[in-house]
Amino acid sequence: MSSIIYLNYTAIDPHIGCIGVCYAHLTSLFSRNIVVETYSNSQIKQYWKGDRPSSLEYIQNSAIANRLYACDGIVINGEGTLHHNRGLFLLAIAEYAINIGKPVFLINATIQEIDGFDDVFGRFTDLAVREFASYDYLRRKGIECRLTVDSIVNADFSNDTNMDFNSKIVVNDWHPHVESVVYPIVSKVQADYDVLYYPLQNNKAYESWQHTVANYQTAELIIAPRYHSIYLSGLAGKPFVALPSNSHKVEGIIKSSGLPLPICSHPRDLEGFINQALKSRRLYEEFKEFLEESKNKDFEVFDNYYGLPLESYILKSTRVINQWHEKIANHHSISESNFYKDLLRKDMLLSKNSLAVKNDVIKNRLYTIYYKKYSTIFIKDSNLIFNSALAAYGVRDFVASEKLFQLLIDLNAKLAYKYLEYLYMDLDRYPEILDAASKNMDDWNQAKYIYLLHSHKMQEAWELLHFRPFSKNLIEKGSHYSLHLDTQKITVIMEGGIGDQVKQSLVFKPLSENFFEISIVCDARLIAPFKRVNPNFSYIDQNDFLNDHCVMVPAQDLFRYFRHDLEDIYLTLKVDKNLKEYWSTLFNSFGKSKIIGVCTGTEISTPERIANIFSAKNYNKIFEVYNDFLYVNIGIPKFNNINVYEPKIDKKNDIENVLSIIECCDFIITPPNSLLDICGGLGKNVIAISTGNKFIWRFDKDYHDIYHKNTKWVVTKTVDKKTITIHKCISIIETML
């Protein structure tokens, strides 16, 4: 045996941990008189082609195939590469080498969430993992492996310092994947303590790496966001507070040690963990002893396989050290004034800006970009998981979205169940909505209400409304209508947006028949249209309401008493005559046979509103079939289509003009939004278009809306089949003509 191929040579980067690991590996191999051919990941990452067969074929026809045939074996430095389905090129090369009969030794590995390679893991000549979490992960899959520690413990660190930390708290750098958790903690430690910054990844690493353990011995305590910093602190015997990393390796090494060492994942816990660490110095001496006892395990199987003497690892002669220096001769460091101080400022700014960019991507609903760039979950952070789940929902990856929302439950159950409910509605998994609702631990839950409506258990649904916080508060105050059923004077508080309030206005007719004095608290934009139908009611702008009336009731609570009276079409809105005449004259001037109101949906394009949103191009078939109609956009998002007239009004606030435009239309096509209910309140014929299953509770077996009998629903159950839904409208349009 004379030559080895060494994969994942990480010392190419100026990282103290990576340099120390590669030093330990290569000098061990050099001491065995082995010729080592190294490959960094940048040289071999192209060998993964998306699946195993394609990758093996590519390797077979590449230059590395000849090198694999020529060598005596392959050593893979697992380090932090094989997790979350990353580093698969290493496993593809390993599989090829095994297939041609070469021994492959995977050492110093962290392994987590790697799919589709269990059989390859089982064929390694040696599989050694560096912490317990990876060991447990593989053993639960039935894969044999060895448990060691990180190879950095076998590096030759100097007893001499090149930097005095003056008994201060030292902070290391962090991986970008975990900046959402680490940045706030480092910000706090900066604010509360006199700290020194000593990044493991820096351009002085080649000069300073061997002094790191001695340098650490001059510190008071180390804040360790890097996995290797835990080892360096341990070798120095110094107290440290570990921070989470981008895999389970931090939790894994602490589990391996069997010691109750702190991991801080939130700024609020930092001070307590620092105090605990400083009071537990003997604990860190025990951790040092654990690391010392765990040295020199990397090549045990290697030596046994090749029949090498077990003491060969200690024979690091001058020749061996010279070979190492020749290897890293081109990896030179640079010097800068105020180097470490400047780096902390730069690294903090980088993380701050990076987090802002990610949040802006979600805020601007650029879900495809977020899903492609940021959606892998390396750390259990609620904001990170929620954003990734939202992005998966937004790009219609419902399987991934569900898994992520379920992962969020332990961190933010209320938010997780809320979005699981939305998701299950879209996917027509209504029994699971009820299950999610039951876990919210509230008397009132929107999902349970929707589930009862979906099951056509209307009376149970209306009864449930009284458990809402607003209703319960009025009951506790003694002013809720349910406590004064014989009253002749009532104040009705309309709820939600203007569409919700129009829907609730269906109780106005029975109100007028059952009460002598009625006050309506509503959106100011609806007062005039309401008043034209019911001029005897009093109206109060909801922004001016003082909530001090004797008998009050949220409008939806009245469905419990009066919903059975609402089977017929009942108009609750009336338009301004002059505005209607203006728009009617304008539309007639186009000389078209029919006037059709159209809308693409809500302007809020969040994932849970997938069913509400159509694009302008979805309507093209209707425009093509009925090209003699005038189409008027009644919604806020523009069509940007020559077939559609765009009224130049403020559609959000100028409700009077919007109502008049709708009144002039022969019929309306719209997704479920405020306009759907406004059209219903005007008594217009409406085709309600939707996809998925979120709104199936709103219509009966004949697809008539349960609130507005003049509305007919057209639904495609697959949530992203928008064009099919529009095509199905054509037969409905024919009946309206």
C-alpha cells in the first residue's frame, strides 16, 4: 500500500478547525509513508448529477476514474459536509470506488438527513462519526459505525501563545446558516460584556492555528458558535458556552461527553449560562480529560486493514512536518491592522444585512427565490422554519410545507396550527383541521368553526361564535344580547373587512322585524350604501365607537338567532343614482353587447390565499370566446390587458364608485374576496371562481353560495389548476345569457 486519495481537503480555506483536522489526517498518513493525493470539494462537487446512476456514469467517464483505479484506497474527511442532503458528490465517488473494489474509509463525519445512500454507508470499510447524534442517526437506520471525536484533537498544538486574551470573554465567528439564532446572542454579549473577537475563519489562520489552544488558556470564557471552538476550548480546559450550529453536531458532542455542558439558543439565557459555566470549572476539566482519552482513534480500522503498526501515528518526524508545510505553502495568511476588531464589526454587519435580505424576500412574497436559496433548515429557529414553510406553501410544495409547519409546533404551536389549518383546508383534509384546532387549547377556534360549516352543522357553528374573545368579553360585562333577549334596543357591531360586514348585513332584515331601535357600528365606507336600504337604522363609524352601549352584539353572533330567515335573496346595499348613471353612460358608449365585471382576486398574495388568486392570463379563454363583451376590472390588481377596461378610481377607498360600477354590470366573475360579498349585497349575478378546497364550505350541493343565493360557485379541486376553473365558467356564462 503506497497511495491514498484524500477527499474533502478543507485546509484550502483559512479556517483554524479545518486546518487542524487536515493537519491531523495528512501528517498521520505521511507518517505511514503514504503518498496522499488531495481533493478539495471545489474540485469534485461537479460529480454529483442529481441522482446516483447519472453521477456514477459521469464519474466513469471522467479523469478521476483513472485516479481511483490507480490508488490503493480512499480516505474521506466527513467533517461538516454530509448533512441535509449536501456533500452527495463525496458519496457518489465513494460508491464508484467501492464498486471497483477499493476500500473507502469515511472518518471524522457528521451525518444527518442524508437520503438514498443507506446501502452505500453500509459498504464502507470504515465509517467513523465524530459525535453521538450522528452515531444514533446511523444506528437507528441499522448502519454499523464507530463513535469517535473530531480529528482536531490529534493536531499538534503549541504550548506558546501568539495572542493574550487578558482573561476576557472571547467570541468566535459563526456559520451563515445559523445567523438568525447566533446574531442576536452575539449582539447581547457585545452589549453586556467586554469581549474579544477571535474568528476561527480568518486570513491569519495559517500563521496562528497551532497557538489557538494556548491562546484560549488566557481567556476567561469562550462563546463558541463554531463546533471546533468547543474542542479548542476543551483542549485548553476553559469554560465555554456553546451555540447551536448548522447540524446536530454540537448537541452530539456534548451528548458524547456525558457532561451537562450549556448550549445557548436565545439571548435571554446567555447571562445564566455564562454564570453557570464560570462556576463549573471542574466540569470543563472533565471535558478536557474526555477529549484526551479519545485521541488517536481515526486510523484504527485503516491500520488494521493494511496491517500497519498501531504506534505509527506518533512517528511525526521532521520529514512529515516538512511534507505538511510543503502542502500548505501556497495557503498564506495576510496581515491587517486592527484585524480582529475590524472583523467583528464586518461580520456583525454581514449577518445583519443577510437577515434583512432574507426577511425582505419573505415580506415581498418572493417565495420562489426564498425556497430555492434559503429553505433548508439547519437549525431549530421558529422564524427560520416559519419562513421556509411559508415559502414551500407559496410554491405549492405542500408536502414540505406540512412537514415544516409540524416542525414549528414545538417552537410556536399557535402559529403552526393556524397555518396547518389553512393548508388542510386547501387540501380538503377537514378532519385534520379539527384535530389541529383541538390542539390550540382555546374555546374558540376559527378552524373548528369552518369544519362545522363544512360539515353543514350550521347551528353548532353559530353556537361556537359565542366563545370568541370579543363575544365572551361582552358576556362578562353583562352587555351581550344573549343576556337581554327581550330587549327592543340593540347595537350591532359589524366585524372584519367590508366584505365580511356586507355578508353580516344579511341579518338586517330580521333585525328590522324584531327590534324597535337599531344602531349599526360599521366601516365608514359602508354607511351610505347601508342607509339607502335601511334608512331607519342609526349608523356609527367603527372608528368613533366607544363600546359603552347597554345591549351590544357582534354581528356574526346574530346568525345563531336569525340565520334560518335568510334563505331568499336580500339586498343590503344600494348605489348612488348619479354615479350609476355616469358609469352606465360610459360603458354603453363602448357599444358592447354585455358588461362583465372581472377580478383577479385579492391584492394580498400570501400562500394561504392561493385559492383566491387568479392571473389576468387565466381569463384569456373567456376573452376569446366572448369577444363582444365589455370587461371591466372591479378589483384592485390590474389586468394590463387590452380586453379589460380599468376604471381610474381608488378602488380601495372609493366604495361608492365601485358599487356603481358593479351595479352596471350584467354579471360578475370574481374569486372569493370582499367584492364577492359586495356583489351579493347588491343582488348581482355572480360566478365565484376558486381552486382547492378552502371554500367548499361556502356552497351547497348545487354550488349556490350559502350567503348569497344569486352566486354560483365554479371550483377545481386541484389548487393550482386556475385555467381549468376559468374554462368551466363558460357553461355557467351560457346559462346567464
